[in-house]
Amino acid sequence: MDMSIAALSVDMSLAKTQQDFGVAVMKMAMEADTSIMEETLETVESLDPALGNNIDIMA
């Protein structure tokens, strides 16, 4: 297996680019999950804690 230095350099550069892209996509996914969780918590915190505690059974 005889690779030239130029081919090896290109392969290493491509591998680094792919790794950087994977890390960037993972960061975006983590940030999206975090923002969804924050929105959910804000919604839950804004609910009335007494909501649903009483049931009117008289019709």
C-alpha cells in the first residue's frame, strides 16, 4: 500500500472536515433539544397549580 504524501494529506483533511461537520450537527441538535426543554418548562411553570384539583359533579 503505497500512498503519496499528497493523497494522505487530502484524506486526512477530508476526515477532519467530516468530523467537524458531525460535531457541528451534534451541537445544533443539542441546542434544539435544550430550547424545546426550556419552552416546555416555561409552559408548565405558567400553568395554574390549582387547575384540575376540583371537579364540579353537579350538573
